[in-house]
Amino acid sequence: MSKPTSKTVSVVLATYNGAKYIEEQIRSIAAQTLAPFELIISDDASTDNTLQIIQDLLSECDFKIKIIRNEKALGFRDNFLQACLLAQGDFIAFSDQDDVWHPTKLEKCSEFFGDKRISLIVHAASLIDDDSNHIGMFRQGITATTIKLPLSYDPWWTFWGFSMVFRREIIELIDIKDRFIDYIVPSELIAHDRWVMLLGQMVGAIAEIKDPLVSYRQHANNLFGDGSRKRKHPAFDIRERSETYIKATSQMVGIVSKIPSDVNENFPLFDKGRCLGFLNSALLQLTRRHTIYESDSTPTAFRQIWECLGEGSYRNVHDGSIRWKSLMRDVKFAALGA
């Protein structure tokens, strides 16, 4: 049994041509043991009958529903975040259109609502196929139900949006138009979940729940496939990738600099100086490693790698562990690409 809570949750559901799955998802939200305060549905100019299916289901929902239709498609990033600005609940839960929520998702997450330290709650998921058959687990690295203090994660790490429930005040900290660039797709601003993850781990603790609370659907048309977030986009070489990460991380520093210092009533763990030090350390590592990719010879590149090792540029800023994949990638570059 979960603890009673007076806190409310706004569910933000972004849709786009989701007619095939939207009925099952909305019914799973309506079946929650802890009902949401409201359901905000933001449709990104669908051309199928998604909105008609939603209209036909309204009578089954015992909570407020807001429906927004974007006349011009915003893309999933801005569709989610613009809808969040309309939320009035104490917490916000992202919802994809093609997943299925387990009945106790909101109830289990609500067990952490009373802890002022916590800014973001995340959980594991099960995997289902097109026909809603269970095909596996998607744990996101979560092995136990626990609370992680601020700055416990890699600056570029994220949990997936469908697994996030977060304090509404996070979305109010910084104008969403001021987001940093997406270091995976540099032509875009950062996605909604990575945005919330950055701010969430800066200003508060994160609660991880080991239980799978959503069935995450795997099919040919879903956005990111099996959770690897491998995307089809124009290839760019390691130098350009490095420049993109440097630019994005530099923008992260600027964003955190803009967070007001007087947010401790909502986020008592926020320490701006420590957060800026954390991000600046990550930025320094990226900048230092970039000299490898600018080397004019293989010996020079290997010398730079050796110096980076000695300076700690391959140590994660959140826990001090070695970034072995980064080291191996740089060694491969020095051997083959310098």
C-alpha cells in the first residue's frame, strides 16, 4: 500500500498519428489506482483519426482532460515541453502514445512525492511487441529502489521520458526556448527527457524504482526502437562529434548559471556553485580530449591521450570511474584516424 498523498499529477501525452495504439494507452491511464489530476493531450497535427479515438474515450476518464491540436507540427521535443507549460498538477508524468501503463505506476511514484529533496522519479519498464506480448525487460540500469543525490549521473545521461515523473517547478526554472543543442542530433534543441534529466539532477535528488511500471512497445515505427537511441541521421566524424558535445556542455553551464539561487524552497538540495563546478569539469575534459582529434600525427595523438589519462580526463565527473569506451575510441582514432 502506498502512503496517502495530497500531491497531484498532470499526465502529458504527446500524440502524432497514433491511432493504432492510443486507445490502449488512454485506457491504461484511466485505470490508474491513483488517478491523475488531469490529462493533457497535445496532438502534433495528426493526419489519421487519433483525435476522434480520443474523443470517443473521454467518457471513460474520471479526470480533467485538455486537448491541444498543433496546426503546424512542432516535433516531439517541443510538443511535449509546450504541453508541460499548461500543467497545473504538482508533478508531471510524460506519456508516449504507444505504451501501456501498469495500473500502479502513479501510485508507486507517489510514494516519493512527500520528500522535498526529490525532483525526479524514474522507473524500469517491461518490453512488449506490436500485439502487446511481453518480450523482455528494460531496466535503464536501475537495480534497486533507491534515492540518488544530486549530480549522481553522467552529465549526458538520461532516463527515458515515459519513465519520468517530476516536480512541475523543474519546467519553470528556465525558458524551454533556451535549451541546449541536442548532442545526438545537433540540428535540434535537446529532447524533453534529457532537458528534464539535466535540470532534475542539478536541483534535486532522483528516486529510482526497480519495478517495471510501463510496458514500452517495440515496433517498426516507434521513435527509438529497443532503447539504444541509435538514430538515423547524417554521420559526422569524431572531431565534429567532439565539437558538438563541447558546444552542448558549454550551453549547459550557461543554463545552470541562469537558475535563480533562491529556489531552495522548492529544491532544498540545489547548490549552484557545486553544479557549475561539476559541469565545468566535464567541459574541461571534453576540451582537453579535443586536442587528440586535432593532432597532426599518430605519435602526437597518443601523447595527448597519455597526458589526458594523467590529468584525469577519462574519469567520470559524477563518480570518478574510468570512461573505458571513450578511452578505447580515442586510441582507435589515434591508431587509424590521426
